[in-house]
Amino acid sequence: MTGRYRFISEHAEVYGVTRLCRVLAVKRRQGYYEWLAAQPVRQARQDDDEQLAALIRQIQAEHRGYGSPRITAELRRRGLRVNRKRVERVMRERGLAGITRRRRRSLTKPDAKAAPAPDLIRRASPPPHPGCASLATSRTCPPPRAGCWMIDALMGSIICLGPSFVTVTLPD
């Protein structure tokens, strides 16, 4: 709606508000006037955001690498009542970002000396085509309401085998 209201405000003198609202399918013409009346408030908010962005740039120059949480804390220390989400939004809109000093590290490290996992399906080689072997053992699975479910390893899908008990036996 904002784009439509902006268009109406730019062309209202030439075509008239009523006609433009009808052409642009604006159901409430009063909504345009409400949007127009709120323009000073929006402008004041943008000015406040620009002042906040200047302070954020100043803090980032003083403290290299500060992100939004630390900048929010610094602004509060300086006496400003500011919300963390507002600081994040202002930084995001202006392309300001903190420096990430930490390296990402994996928590799981493979053991080079460990033996490989046993082949529970006992395959000598991969199956010739998808769907001929699955990740299951010889057992009867009790059905849930819709049926028994089996995971197909190669297809990456879950297969419902039916509403009754089903025995899945893999070849040796």
C-alpha cells in the first residue's frame, strides 16, 4: 500500500485523489490521508535512525569489531534508551557489521585409528539399482495407524508398506 500511497501523493494534483484511488484499487481513500498525516512522524523516525547510525559508526571506530549486542550496551552506558532490535535493524539497513574473530570449528573429529563401522547389511558392493536393499533387519514391524514405514537408503525416501504387519528380510 505504501507504494500506491506514494504514487497518489506524487500525481494527486494532476489526476485527483479520488480517481487515483479508484484506478489503483485503494479501498479506503481515508487510508491515503492517514498515511499522509503520518509523514512527519516517519520523517522524525528516519532522522532519529540517522543520528543513531552516526553514533554506531562512532562506536565502531572507537571499538573495532563491536557487533549489535556490544554497541547496544555501549549506547546504554552513554545514557541512550535503545532496543537491541532497533540497533540491529539500523546496522543491517546501512551495511554495518561487527567483525567475527572466532573461527568456526567442528565439534566432531574423526578418529584416524578407529576401525570403520561394520556393514550390518553385509553387502559386498552397492546394490545394482536403487530400492533393492534397505536399512532394516529381519523383523516384523508393528504398524502405526497408516502402515509400516521403511527407509530406503539409496532413494532417500520413506516407504509405507501397508496397513498390516510386514516382514522385511534382506538377502545374505
